[in-house]
Amino acid sequence: MMKLLKKLLSYEQRRKILIFFNRLWVSFCNFLPVRNRVLFFTIRSEGELLDNIKALYNALECKKVIFAHKQPHKIRVKPAAYYYLLTSRVIVTDDYCGYMRAMKLKNGQKLFQIWHGCGAFKCFALDAVKDNPSDIRYEKAAHSQYSAVAVTSEKSRDVFARAFGIDKEKCLAIGLPKTDIMVNNPERIRERFFEEYPELKSKKIYLYCPTFREKNHELTVFDPGIPWKQLSSELSEDEVFIVNRHPLADYEIIKGRYDNIRDMSGESTTALIAAASAVITDYSSVVHDSTLMGKPMVFFCPDFSEYERNFYIDYPGDLPGEMTKNPGELLGFIRRAVKEPPLDRIEKFRKEQLSACDGHSSERAVRLIEGWLK
């Protein structure tokens, strides 16, 4: 049928037809009753929930449904998105829910944002856009209907309120669900990781977690400039370098194949951090997860002078670790961080950014959702 339509109709004609039926479906869903269930909506993964939203899903006992699809969403999944969004009492999301730009929640519906990144670190949402009116309208429309936003400290409340363009009262310092296990039982996470990868148990694991890169708000490929062959030759027998790419970085970072350098991007970031001897990152919210588990960190930023985003902190002055721009110095910085971890800087960063993450964040989020359900 689709092949026939492509032959008979132009792209623009097909697009107008799809828009018409899409609006018709949304109008129909608007007349359907709201069901007493929780929708877990994410664009960060395909077919499953990642650490933060998954932790809350597992903690909540009620009728619940998952919508997990990376963007752009295919035609066949959009009807399901609108149906669940317009008929679920509570919607939990951990990233953008762009559908909110084109639909209005019904009376009694609640939209709960448990943003995937902790703390007030890298500028995002309204704070990250330029003075482009269309970008500003997009951000405001995407975030304006939040009933509540979970944040990780009192300091973060003002930041999230400004970034999302909402009242500060909606930003609740209750912590993020994913942080509970990091606080309560990090050793168990390590044990499970090494049960699956026993060959790594005797190694010092240096975990590299670079964030995505963009230019004029468009994703770009990032080459960290690491001399992989040289790095491999300099690593000792008890050291291994592991790369964990950002979910948006769908390209290879490692150039070549080496026994002591591995890409393990399919694994849980939380598990990788728990197993690591040191974490290397740049502008990623991984800094918060690493802080909670007391990991020494190195901030490798070869493109610092060109990086587009601004920060809510003094970067690099407030970082819980040293920063370097030089790939050739990286291994030396890592080894120094492992040998002499800056414990005072890590603890200071934790108190300022993660004071609400006390191991009971899921409990508070569950109580909030249960209060909304009828």
C-alpha cells in the first residue's frame, strides 16, 4: 500500500495526508477517558528504560506502561505515543517530550520530569539556546506543562526553574531515583559487573565517558584526538581503558583494535562507574554519578575553547578533579588521580550539587506519584 501511495502521490501530498490523520487521531484521543495508570516516556533508548527512569519504574507498584523510542519517531509509533500521553493519569519522563508542544494535558493529568542529568552543571533547555525566537518557543512549549521536576539539591531548584521556564515551586529537591543504589549499595553494583566480566576484576579500569558534541544545535562527530596505539602500548598489564559513548554518539571513537582498550557502550553507565578505578569525562553529567560513588575523576577537554555550552559552575575551578586538554598527558593525569584522589574537592561538589541524594529519592518520587493517582 505504501509503495503504491509513493508512486501516486508526491512527498508533500503524503505529508499533508499524514498530518490530517494525525490531527484526527489526536482529536479522537482527546475524547477518551484518562486511565489511572503511569506512562514512562523516554526518547533516550529504544524499547527499554535506562537507569534513572527504570529505577522509578521498578519502585512503583501500580498500572504502568512504557513508551521508549529514540527520535525521530516513526509513523507507526506516533499514534501509540499520543494515545498513552492523552489517556494516562501520570506521565513520567527523563528527557524532552516534544509532543507537549502540540497537545494540552487534560484536567487531572500530571507530567513529572525526572531529568537524566543531576545537578546544576552544564547549561540546558532555555539556558542553552541562543536568541533565536523559534528555539525559545520550542523550549517553552516543550517544558511548560510540568507538574513537578525532581532535582538533586536546593541549589539546583533555581537553575531548573529558569532552564524550563517554570515556577521554582515545581522544582522539588527530592533527588533522582537512579542515585539510591549508588548511595546505598555501590559494592553490589561492582559485584554484579565483575560476575559478568570476571576477566576485568584484577584490572584498574579507566572509564572514558565523553558527552555528545553539537554545532549550532546540530549533532556532530567528536574525535578526542587520543593516540590509541600509543595509549595501548603505555597501559600496564593491570590497566584497561574502557570507552562508554553517549547514547547520541552513534559512531566509533576508538581507532583500531586493542586488547586493553574496549568500547562497552552497551553496558549500564552506573555499573561501569562502580567498577572503575577512575572516570574520565568532559562536560557530562556523569560527573555527578562518579561523585556519589566517590570516584577520582579527570576532565579531558581538548575542545574546551570551542565548546558551545556554558556552565552553571566555574569551569574548571569548581570541578572535583583536574582538567587537561592534552591527549598525551591523559594517562599521567589518570594515574595521579587514582594515586592521590582529591577527596576534599569531591566532597565539596557533592554537598553543593547532590545534597538531596540520600538513598531515599525513589521513595519520595513514589509518594508523589501515588498522591496523584486516584
